[in-house]
Amino acid sequence: MAGEGAMMQAIKSLAYNKSLRGNRNRTSWKEYKNQNNKPLEDHIKATPELLKEISTRLQAENKKRKKQQIIFVTSMVIVLIFMMYYFN
């Protein structure tokens, strides 16, 4: 019968992986639960001035990123046109 060795190796591999996981009880999620039931508090209050500052900063960053993308795409198009002209 063909494939018996491969199947035996797969079974051994699965058994080895299972032994590596350990014998923890996976039905209890105590270590994953948050013991603190009260919601998180935000100590920094967002004032209108702070929101305005964040908004202007984000707009400036987006404008700068868009300008860089346009320059990159334009330069790549120019390089592509030059290469097509040079190699033909």
C-alpha cells in the first residue's frame, strides 16, 4: 500500500505537537479573563483646542503623504517612459 509511511509520519507529528502543548485545561479561560470589571478610564479629556490641533496635524501629514505619493508615481512613469524609449 502506497502512502502508509507518510500517514504514519503525519500521525507521529500530530502526537508530538499535542505533547508540546501541555496538559492545561483549555476549557477554563481564567488567565485570559480580565479580573478588573470596571471600564478603563481616560484621564486625558479632549478639549476643543486639542481636537483642533490633532485635526490640523493629521491634515498636514496627509497632505505631505499625498504629495510624496504623487511625486513617486510621476517619477516612476517618467522612468518607465524613458526605459521604453531607450530599449526600443
